Amino acid sequence: MGKARWLIGTVVFLVAGAVLASGLWAQAKPDKVIIGYQVIPNNEIIAKALGWHEKELGVKIDWKQFDSGRDVNTAMAAGSIDIALVGSSPAAAGLSAGVPYEVIWLYDVIGDNEALVAKKGRGIKAVKDLVGKKVAAPFGSTTHYHLLVAFKVFGVDPKKATILDMQPPDMLAAWQRGDLDAGFVWEPTLIKMVESEGEVILSSRALAEKGFLTADVAVVRKGFAQKYPDLVVKYLRTLSRAVDLYRKDPQEAAKAVAKEFNIPAAEADRQMKTLVMLNGKEQLSDKYLGTSAKRGALAKALKDTADFLAEQKTIRTAATLAAVEKAVNPSYLEKAMK
């Protein structure tokens, strides 16, 4: 009888333990995931418009819009967002400043989506013509980085121009008032400035071809990734699926972006073509994230960017290559692609 009671007790204990464990497992999801995004026509926006993250992750998504990567860094440092898009330049600055996040995905490699646009009739046809002019860029962004790169590449002293710190909406307003001579910015602000008496004099693609690559990357807060690694994997799987949709059915992808940005589908398609989007398998190559065993070229590009920013004194010190390689974490994408 004692043995029977012991067996019954053991079974009850095991069942209770299993129920408790399953309960804990069921609770191993946050109430919501806070994702920071920017108005850039890439795979994130496709997935957002189609509601794919909500379906795949199985939790509420709280979407927070940011105007530039500098604000994303501030929010990440404060722990107020979980995953976000940030340009490669602010990512390099964030890693150098010790912002507790990891780089896990390339939303896009920037081509003609960002450019230096000049006001017609102001005598600006090249970077050298910016001397004595007012030029704007969102400080800490990829376009600010490329503006400084442009001055260096073309041998112009940036102190001879008036460089103003403006977020895209403020830049557009100042442009339309006639207060600016030039601005380095991204779509859709870029096309609005071109349509308002502007002309492109230098694209980010041209600077990338000179060895100064820029990109939009996904960063995840370390605390979130450690607690919910499965959600990070699902998030990346969805982004890769969005890239595949863009390749297989660009019109459907353009419709999704058009709906999200409230622009014509043809304009969404045009803007998307100014970016290079890669699926998950392509990103695990030496040219980009690389693998857990060996990091790819992205880490070196982020390190080079950090070094340049430190040289320009826009950040105090640059992160070491070892620190950057540690922060570039392909492991989530490797699991997502299995």
C-alpha cells in the first residue's frame, strides 16, 4: 500500500510539474514586442504592411516610428524598444558608445535611396560648390556620414560650408521655404526635394563604389534577445520571406509599401529599386554578416565607419574590431534559415 501511495504521489508530482513547466513555457513570450522602424521602402515595411510579424511571432507588435538612427540609439540605450532599424553609421556610433544591442540583419544596402540634392539656381553642381552654402543632414545618420565622406573624398574643408542638423521632415520644410542650398537625405524626402526645384549631384551608390558602403541594419536589444531568442529567429525568418516576395512578385510587394506610405504603387516600386535587398541565405556569406564561425565584411565596414567618425570627431572613440565582430551576431539568422 505504501509503495502504491509512493507511485501515486510520484505521478501526481510529475503531472503537476509538467503542467507547471508547460505553463511557464506558455508564458515565455512578452505581452508585446516593440519594433522601431523608419520610412524606408524595404522588407521591414513589406512585412509590417502584411501583418506577418504579428502572425509569425504570435504576440502584439507595438510599432514605433523614428526619423533617424540617432533617436533609435537613444531609445535602445534607454531599453524602450526591442528591435529596430538603424543605419550602418549610427550603428557604428552606437556600438562605439556601448549601446547594448546586436546587429542581426541587413534590411538593405543603400544605393540611390540616399543622395545629396542641391537647389537649382544656387550654382551647385559638385561637392566643391558647397563652400559658403547651407547644407543639411540628420546628424549621426548614414547621410551625415556620407556628407562628411564626400567632403573628404573631393578634398573640400567641411568648415567652409554651414552644415545644419535637420531631421528629414524639418529639412523638407526648410527646403520648401528656400532656407537651404543642399541636403543629404533619403527617400521619400529625397524625391520631394528633387520635385521642389532640386537636382541630385551625388548618390550614396557613388560613394559606396569608392569604398564607403552604407546600409540599414536590424539591431536587437541584448536583454530581449537573451530572453526571447525564438522570437528573434521568427522575426528574421519573416524578413527573409518578405525579400523573397519582393523578388517573386515585386508588384505585390510595391502594393504593400504603397499602402503603408500612402503613395502610388509605381512610386513605391521606384523607391524600392534604389535599394539592394538580400535574403537570409545571402546575408550569411562572407560579403555580409558571415557566420558564427567567421564574421563577414559587414563587421569590417562598421569598424571602418566608426574609425572615420572618430577621426571626424563626431564620436569620442571607435569600437575595436573584436567588439564589433562580437556585436554582429549571425546565430539567429543561421537558425532562421535552417
